[in-house]
Amino acid sequence: MLYGCRLNRITRVSASACNVKPLSNIVEATITRATGGSQRSKHVSNVFVVDTSKRPLDPVHPGKARLLLNQGKAAVLKRYPFTIILKVAIADPVVANLRIKIDPGSKTTGIALVNDQSGEVIFAAELNHRGQQIKADLDDRRGVRRGRRNRHTRYRAPRFANRRHKKKCWLPPSLQSRISNILTWVARFMRVCSITNISMELVKFDMQLMENAEISGVEYQQGTLAGYEVREYLLEKWGRKCTYCGKENTPLQIEHMVPRAKDGTNRISNLCLACEKCNIAKGTKDIKDFLVAKPDLLKKILAQAKAPLKDAAAVNSTRWELFHRLEVLELPIECGSGGLTKYNRTMQELPKTHWVDAVCVGKSTPEALQVTGVRPLTIRAYGHGCRQMCLMSRYGFPRTDPKAKHFKHGFKTGDIVKAIVPSQLKNAGTHVGRISARAGSFDIATKTGKVTQIGKKYCQKLQRADGYGYSQRSA
Ligand SMILES: [Zn+2]
């Protein structure tokens, strides 16, 4: 905000101040205008700002950005995430430090930029991965290669043990792509705003917190973080049903197998879940006395009580790998547990979405979060096209001609274009979106739907293909 005032003080835009390269490919900005007349819509997505030498400044409200653009003090640098570049140099800008918060998921990763001091959510995004797609493609390829080998060579027994050792950091391509997606976006955000801290969700449950927790009865039901984490853990461990009678979809209470009255501890291994009926029936009996008539069940419960929850301890290789690769950025990384995220989110009464989860990751989460009106940017990973020579039929035979070398029209699938089609033509009007480039004409995926058969001469490139597709969701 500060440099807005400074800008106004500069009366004339001197040529020397504009040490930006000429922004010839830049067209006028199309920032969504806040609707509702005098009552301004609160649903905004902040605009990133960089100075003349592309150093990040504080992100601004879209209204401010529009003003700067209209006054010719800035130009559009990037469409997604929307970034403007100032044309006037600013001496010693004051930039607020932001924290990038990541909630890695298998299909979708939530990303949020939060100002720890003010609690303001500056920007939010949901990144959709393409792990499944990669797996399917590789399976296809393997099938085709095996089929071809069987057709063209004599039989030879398969040899499995002739592979080189995999590197320690090796991950399957589908998981690797998730990590790469996240790292790409952390790097991109670091280029357009001042990020000084990273928070990520690393584990599902914080085992240490639970082991050390000195908590008594009431706290399990309401309140403290440790109690909350314990409850989530137990629900997972005992399958969300009553340990004694197996009843599901009923309110469950935390149960001490060896009751507190008989010196039972609060340790996780002494806790289970019971429905109200069973809990009352058991009372202060020891579990061995309570289940004296059901020795099989008793044996099963005692065995399960001792076994730690396998995947909940969450040695999640992908997340750890992400953690190690984020360490390279040399920013302080704060790790949170899934239980803590949920606790933060529930305490602030926020809905469950990927980006809200990201906002709530970690202990640093500000108490007064400002999340109203944040419109997350949905980012979908598309990859950079395939290198397959020709497509296969379901039997593994080539079904298309070999791929032509390159299209000569200068566009690529994934480019964001603006097409202005004259009124006498079929798809008349202005269309903005991601294109699928063909030899003859393009298809444009616009906000309102797909427009087909747009000639290349009506298209103007707004942003080069970068392997992702974008859409802005309403809050
Ligand atoms: Zn029960």
C-alpha cells in the first residue's frame, strides 16, 4: 500500500525510471470489476506487484492494481498468478514478510500466503496434481512395449533382477510429479512476493505430543490441542466404532480400558472408544472383568491397543521428500500435524477445503485469521504434452499417423490467448482462455465453456504455456 502513495508523489514518469523492457505483448488488463455498485464486493484475490527490477513488493487489492494500470504506472507482467510490474522505480520499498503454507494432498494441494502479523490471507490456491494420469500413461506404455516385444522377438524368460539400484531419493513418477508441482509453485510465489517462512503439514498425528500429554477426562471432550489430537487418533485407530459392541455412527466417548479409578493411565495404549451404553455398563470395571464372558474379543482388543496405528504415524515418504527438498530453499520450515490443522480450522469455525487447511497448518497460525472473501486460484497440472510418436489402439497397435514435426503457427497447446473474432464469423466475440492448438484451428477453454474452431489470426498470446491450467473459483 505504501508505495501507492509514493507513486502519486512522482508526478512525471521519467524515461530513465522505466528500465523495464518494452512490454509489447501486453494488452489491457481485465481484472474482474467488483460488482454491486457502491457496495463493494468483498470477494477479491490480491494482485502481486514487482518493482522495475522484478523484485517483489507487497501484493495489492485488485482495485489498487487497476488504478495503477489505468494511470499507466504499471503493466501486466503475468496473468497467473496475476502480477503487475511497476514502471517507476521505488527507493527502499518496505515489504511485509509472508509465510507460505502448504497442505500436501494426493490429488490436491492447498497453498496459502499468510501475513502472520495481521492474520490476513493474501493469496490462496488449490493445486490439482496429475499423478493418476501419469500412472495410467506409464501403464499404457508398458503394455504396448510388452505387446510389441512379444510380437517381434522369440520367447525369452523375463529377467527381473537386472535393474540398477535405484537412488535413495527415487520416487515413482506419479509422486515425483506432485513434489515437483509444489516446488514449482513455491518458487513462482517466491518470485512475486516476499516469502520468508514456510509451513507444511508433515504428519497426520503428532505422536510425541500425545505421548507426553498430561490431560484429564474433561479435556478429551472439549478443547485443548492435545486432547483434540488424541481424539482424532483414537477415531482412526478404532475404526470410528465402539470398541466393545462395534456400533457405528453413534457418539463415542473416550474410554480408559484400565479405569482411572484403578490407576489406569492416560497413555494412548490405555484408551479406546465406547458408545454411551457400553461406557455406562463398564463403569469402573477393569476391561478384563468387563469382558470376562468374551475372551476372544478381549484378546483382540488388547492386541490392537498395543499396536501403534500403522499409517497414522504417517511416515509418508512423499511428504518427507517434499520437506527435504524445501529445506534447500534455506527458509525456516515449520511442520504441523494433521490433527493440529483440524484443530485450528475447527477453532476458527472455517469450512473444510484444501486452501483453508493450508491456511491452518502449523502452530504459527494467527488467532485472528482474515479469510472472508478470499477467492482461491485453482491450478491444474497438465504437463508439457507427450512425446509419444503415435497413438495406440487398445491392442497396442499404432492407430494414428506419426506425429507431425511442429505446427508452424507459433502457438502451443496450453497457451493462454485472447481471441477477437469478427462479428460476421461463426464464433464471433472475445474469448480468453487456454488453447488446444491444432494444425488448422484452435479450441479455447474459456470461463463459460469451450469455444471451438478459432482461427489463429484472431488470437493473441497472453501467457505462454507453462504446464498448468487456471480458473478462479468464487469463494
Ligand atoms: Zn458399545
